[in-house]
Amino acid sequence: MHPSQDPSGRLLLSGNEAVALSALHCGVALGTGYPGTPSTEILEGFSALGGKAQWAPNEKVAAEVALGAAFARARVLCTMKHVGLNVAADVLFTMTYSGVDGGYVLVVADDPGMASSQNEQDSRRYAEAAAAPMFEPADSQEAYDLLHTAFEVSERWQIPVLFRLTTRVSHSKSPVTPRFPLDALFPATGAPQPEFVRNIAGRVMVPGHAKPAHKRLRAKLADLQEWNEAEGPNRVERRSAALGVITSGISYHHVREAAPDASILKLGLSHPLPMKTLRDFASSVERCVVIEENDPWLATTCRAAGLAVEAKDDTIFRFGELNVDRVRRILAHDSSPEPEPPRGRPPELCAGCPHRSSFEVMKELDCIVSGDIGCYTLAALPPIAAMDMMIDMGAAVGMGLGLRHVLPRAQAKRVVSVIGDSTFLHGGLPGLVEMAYNPPETGHVLVILDNGTTAMTGQQEHPGTGRQLDGEATYQVSYEGMARAAGVTNVVTLNPIREKARFKELLAEALRKDELTVFIARSPCILAAGRIAAWEKERKAREAADAATPPCACDPDCGCGGPAGD
């Protein structure tokens, strides 16, 4: 990310880029997360600007790493997509109890319309359920500005804050006027110096500590609600008294264009809601409509509080993104069927993708394939059509085991679990342990598709690549070693393209046996092959140089690696 400024000092940034720049200008000490569209570019941009950023194996780990840093008064940024918040929910629901010492902002990017997701859940419900403040920017400038406010709120009330983006805000570009010049990469932000202060009662959430912590949390939210009423990042735009609209996020821009004469209450902090502000606004107009994407969460909350507001027709407008035309239809009570969108070309695996060979083998053997999330999920579509199920990251192993446990023997013997390398490290490891701990009578077969990158979100690194987010070399996890450590003795590594016939032969043999087998089908992603080859060449050269370094003369067993005589 290398944006350029116009003469007025403005930048043209996507919402993700704006968050990355704002994080730098807020003095964020650590950014951590797991790549997932539409959130991925935030940490990549933060790293490119000079911030410390790293990919975690999954969102739960990322949220916990960030929490540890926030316990030391550091400002931290944690990023993920909406389904990743499901994985991080375990820590989310308790870290609001414990609170934080430093600013903690968890950016969650929702995907209305499921542009690249398996569902379109609404993260506002997590804010309410976990008792976490939630900010909702409407464009790149607000993404930049509200992140500063989010850190201030987090530090003032010592509470983790959710920062909800959506696909349209994350990826659309709009002008941003930053607080600091672009060349001021490390401005004086006022961020606190990290320091650990012991607080056992506040940080160890056993029942005796958690009960008073829950009361403190509710008091914080009550205080936050008063602040949101008095000076929160909400805006009332008074125009016609005939129509008023309550909205937040990207929907604000659709409303502004669809109903230019309407009065608008635009929410920036949507939890806890400023109920008095909402009530005063609703009573000030003849007709009040709530415009929101996905769930009718805001409309339902307003109605439960006795506000006379209209909501969209949930049978039509709950699904997919809103746009100007759909907002006009909502305001006009037009619930007639919407025209079918033009059919686009269905996505497919790249030409030369190693996953093609793997799934062709499984299709030829008539396997029942329990699949997982990644670009290889496209193997479920024609012309391959060789994946039978896919639900969430890591589920391939557990679902395959469940099938093996209950199916008649003839069908059970056809079941194979298939998972990608990054996805395996994200959520497949517990399934591997389950596979060895509770093995089906028919055995089981797990195929790890190792293409050397997190291809589905743009070829990011992960613990199996031996490289960190910025490309620096690090320890490389061994899938073979993990499988054997879990208790699987039959572990086979092969290239599914060069050794396709061998793969078919060995897979057929594994399916006949009542044993556990793990295959690592290893061949680089065709789009990342050049980069992977270059880094692999560099790694081998570094290892060769290390091997050629003479041992020190002080002790043959010292192993310090220094020149002889040091």
C-alpha cells in the first residue's frame, strides 16, 4: 500500500487501507488476525506502511494474542471476517468481562450478499450478546476517523471494541484526509508505553472474579450509552419532517441518494444504542423508517423500545446487499419480486491448479468427499463436481469421521476428508486428534492439500509456509510430523500432478484398509509458484551457508555457530 496525496493532502483509499493507515497513526503496537475476504488487506496494508503485523493460525489465537498485548497497555488491532468472529467468540465473550489496559479494536468485516462467504451473518448480534461496543463506519474517511475514536473509547472504558466493516466499505475507495502527513509514518500518537501491572482479580476469570466483573461490564455499557447520547459519533441531518430514516454504515449513502429530502439519523456507535436520541428523532418526523442490511436488528430493537418505526420487508430485503434502487423500493413499500440478476460465469479452479488432479483421482474412485473451505471448494462445481459437503473451516475431518461412524460399511469405506494446508492449521488439527482418539471401525483417510499458501484470500503466508506475513523466514510446521504425533502411522507425501497414478493407487489401497491414513498432496499454487520457488531457493542457500560455517574452537559441542576461536 503506497497511496499518494493530492495537493490538498487527501488520499484515495479503500476502507481497509484507511483502517491500516489509521492504525499506524493511532500508534498500534501489534496487528494480528487471520486472512479472510473482505478483511485481508488491513494487516497487509498496515505491514506495508511499517507496522508490526502477523497472521495467526486462526482468529481465536489472533484475538488472544491481541488480548495479551492489551493487558500490557499496548494498542492492538485484531482483524477477521464475520465467520472468523465465530471462531474468536470464545475469547470475545469473556474479554469484555476482564476488560483491557490498552486500546483493543477487533475489526470484523461482514459480507452481505455472500460475495465470498458461506453465510451472511450479522455481527451486530455479537456486539449485543458479548456486551461489546460496536462502531460502524460508512466510508473510508469514517473508517479512518472512527478507528481513532474506537481506541479512545476502548482505553477510557477499558473494554475491547468491535469495529464493523462490510464488503462495500472494505473494498470501495473514497477520499481520506488523514490527521498526519503521509511521510509521518510514526507520528506522536500519545499511545501508552507497554507495561505489565499485575491484576489477578481482573484478569483471572474464575467465577469469584467473573461475577463482579460482569457487574462492572454492565456499568461500563450504561456509562457508554450516556456518552453515546451526549457526544457519540452519531449525526442527525434535518431536512423534511415528512420522512425520517434511521441507518448506519454503507446504507447511509444509499439513503442519501435514494431520498435526498429525508431527515436522517446516522449511527456511528451502534451498540450500546443511544435510545433517547433514537426516540427523539422518531417522534420528530411523521414517518420513520429503519434502513439496514441483513438482519432487522436495529428495527427490532427500536420497536421493542416502543418506537414507531417501519422496517424493510424481510421476505425480500433481508438477503444480499442494499443499493439505491432497493432502498427506494423499501421506502415505497414495493415488495414485488426483484428481477433475477444476470448469470455470471461460475468460478472454477485455475488451469494448472494441483487441486484438479487430486479431486479427479477422488472422483475416479467414487469417493464420498467431506470438504472444507478454500479455493479447492470450487471442486464441488461442474465440471469436477467431486465435493459432497462443506460447512466451516476444519469441519472436513469431523464430518468425515461422523459419516464413517454411522454409514453402512460399503459406503463408509468411500469416505475421504479433504482440507487445505492453511485451513488444516486453522481448524483441522483438533479433527486430526479426534481421528486418532476415536477411530472409526473402518479407519479413515484424510487428504491435506498443501499448495504452499493461503490461496483463497490472495496467497498469504501461514505457519506451514515457513514465512511470516512480511515474507521473513520462520519455523515451518510439518504436517507429516503432526500426523505422526497425533497417532497416525500411515503418512504419505506425494505430488498430485507428477504422481497422479501413484496417488490413485495408494488412495485406493488406503480405502480398502481399516486403518487411518493421512496423505499430504503437495504441489505449489500455480499463482504463487514463482514466489514460493524463489523463497525455497533462498532458504536452501541459507541452510547451506549455515552448514558451511565452521564450529567454534572453544568446545566441539558448544554449537554457538561462531567462527573458530570465538
